[in-house]
Amino acid sequence: MPAREPPGREGVRLAQMLAPLSMVTDLARAHPPEEAMRACLVATGLAELLGLSPADRGDVYYTALLRFIGCTATSTLYADAYRGDDVAVRRLGDLIDARDPGEVLSFLWALSGTGPGRVVALLGMARQAGGAVREGVRADCEVAVRLASRLGFGAEMQRGLAQLFERWDGRGGPAAPARVTAVAYTAVMFDGVAGREGALAALRRWRGRILDPAVVEVFLGAAGDLLDRAHAPDPLQAVLAAEPAWPVFASPARQEAVATVFADLADLKSTYLHGHSSGVADLAHRAAGLLGTPGPAAAAVRLAGLLHDLGRVTVPTGVWNRPGPLSSAEWEQVRLHPYHSERILARVEALADVAAIAGRHHERIDGSGYHRGLTAPGLDLPARVLAAADTFHALTEPRPHRPALSRPEAARQLEALAAAGTLDAGACSAVAQAAGERTTGRAPQPAGLSQREIEVLRLLARGHTERAIAAALHVSASTVHTHVLHIYEKAGVSTRAAAALFAMESGLLAGA
């Protein structure tokens, strides 16, 4: 459980932030919005029936909300293995038993597309599936544990997140939060796609295989009442009312930690995006200060910078990683990602002003932006600053269709956009000035990494293979492999995704 404050404390409840933000993980898996909240309601009720202590019920409550917080860690891996669509992989994969050959074959067939090349595609995916799933499970859990630690959650809940994909018929026994939330999610997911009878059938089918049979039996004994909880008219208010014991409150520092965690969650979507949101937030905040923005308003700009790209998780990673032109349907998905960001943030009462800023980060003062096509009268200074900061920072990052630009060249392009009437001239000037204020001194080496190991880590986080890193650094592949092993050991990670997250947390990707 996270640290609690005494009853009567005023402020923002942690659940008021985490419950709405859990929709990020729903959308990343193409599941219905609010599924995590509905699963939380079921899991909390089930924990009560099991007679768990208040502390254990609290761990179940937050584990349910954050169960898939590491899901974007596998985005590039699954996109590479499954025809670019990591979102479909999660949508379909959550509903199968990965040890049932028939269900796995149906899963791969559904992902293989149409046309004469379908069988070839299926065979190609089948060859990669085993390795991708094993690496994906490790990465998902490792990143989830790391993010939960940053949110202040304790060892028991972290253990539950580390065991999310443990099976009841496998080795070892999953922790209580993992066992209870697995049953709750199974019930809610299948209730959504196959109705109540389909949910009960899935629970019986997976009982003793994926799911703890004792927990399933308790659920089946009260299935009607528990599934009624899942259909609460307003899941958010029901989740807030269901929090065990007295509420957990979030200080301003903890609210910032929540925003940074979800920023990193969004940026893990693609190797091209690692560190983007934190970089934009820093740049926008400094630029807002240079323009004389008052403290609270500047803080809102910073939070909007951290959270502006939450909606990216709805778009398959294969789209973000495509070097060539997008189809009209893909472009429409891209155009809607600010809408999804705003939609999620608008559910967090404390972030109402942040939602409005974040939802307009791709709007342009000449009306050429998206998703609303707003013009100058509809864009206040915070929105203009965020748009300029997002543009500048993106220009300094590598993209599938171009290399990263230097800061001077990015500043020239930003100036050209201002001259053309696309971006606000004052905001662009402040952003360019803020970018020039970045320190050029070498920061302390995190985790005792050598400078060469940092160079390797930066390339690793950007998705380069060990062979490609060796070519870029003019060393042997075996030398790079040794560096990678040392990086993993020093950073305390075991997967590429967790190493990328470590690089983002340590600020190693800015300008890299």
C-alpha cells in the first residue's frame, strides 16, 4: 500500500488521479475505456469476500487499477513480431490461454491479415511468437514494478505486479493481489465481449490453469453481485467510494511523480519517442517562465507537457514507426491522439486546465492543425507554448523518416513556422531561448555507468541492435554485448524496455 495521510486531510486523492489515468492502459490494449476501473470494483469486492486484511485489500485495489501499467514496454517488440499492430496483439491476446495450441493458432490467424500472403504471414509470426511472448512478459512486469515503485507503492504490491502473468498451474504461487485481480479482469473482459454467461464459462475454463481455483470458487458463489459492481453507472465515482480504509492523498510532488510515470508510459510506445514528453515539459515550462507566465499557470503547462501524448497509445506502434506515407485511416488515428489525451485528462478533476492545454498541442494559429482545426482566437498562450515546445523537441529527436536535427537547425525551422503564421512567434522565440539555456555540462553518470556505456545505452534505448551499435561506435559486437551486460547489472534491469525506461528516468535521451 502507498503511504496514507490521516483522515480529514484535504487535497487531491491519489485514486482521483490513478483511476482516470488507468484508461491509458485500457486504450493501449484496445479494450473498452473504464475496464480497469470496473475490474477494480470487482477485485475489491472479491477481496472483501475472501476476508483479506484492509492493507491487502488496498494492494488489490491499486493493483487492479495499475495491472497493465507496463503494457507499452512491449509495443515495439510486438509490433516487430506481429505485423506492426501491438494494439491488436493485446486486444486479442488478453482473451486466450497462451498454452492452448488451438487458441494460439486462432490468435495468429486473426493477426495474419487477408489475401494470398496470409499463410506466409502466419508462419512468420509463429516462428517469432514464443520468443516475443517470453521477452514481452518479462519486460511488461519489470517496467510495471519500476513504475509502481516510483509511485510509492510497497513491496507486496510490486510483487503482485511482478507476477501478473504467473499461472496457477505453473511453478510458484502468485501473490494475492495478482491472483485476485487476474480473476476480476477475466470476468470483466469476457463479460464485455461475451456477456455474463461467457464470463462465467471463461472462469470455469481457466480455473486451475491460469486462475487460482479457490478464488474462482468464491467469485462464482457471488458472481451476480460482483458483476453488477462492474456495471456501475459511473465507475469513477464507484471506484473512489470503494477505496479501502481512508483515502490516500497525493502531495504536489507525488502528483508530479504520477504525471512523470504516465509520461514515460506513453513514451515507451515507440523507441523514437523515448524521453519526448519529459523533454517537452521541461522546455515548455522554461519558455512559459520566460514569457512571464504566473507560477500556477506555468506549472499547468509543465503537467500538460508531461501528459500531452497519452493518446499516442491508441495508435499501433507500426504506424508511429513507419518511414513512408500513412493511409487515410492511419492518419485519422494519428489526428485523434490529442483528443484521447484530453478525454482521459478531463476525467481527473485536478487536471481540468491541463486537459485543455494538452488537447490542443497539435493545433496551429492558422487553422492547419488538428484535431479541431482551431485558429488563433481559440488558442491561449499556454496552448501556443506547448505547441512550439512539442514541435521543437520533436525536430531534435530522430524519426523514422529523418534523422534528428541539431538545436540551431530546429530553431531555424521553428522561426520559419512562426514567419509563415503557423506557430505563435512569441512562443517560438521563448522556446528557442529556453532550449539555448540547457546546460551543456556533463551530468553525473547514473548508476556508475561509464561514458561509453551511456553511449551504448542511448542507442539501445532508441531500438538499435547490438550489431548496429557496434557499427556506429566502431567496436566489435562482442564488446557491445559486454557493455550491455554491464549496463543491465548497474541499472538493475534485465530487459531492453526496462533499460530504456532507466535511460528516460536518468535524463540520458535529451538531445540523444
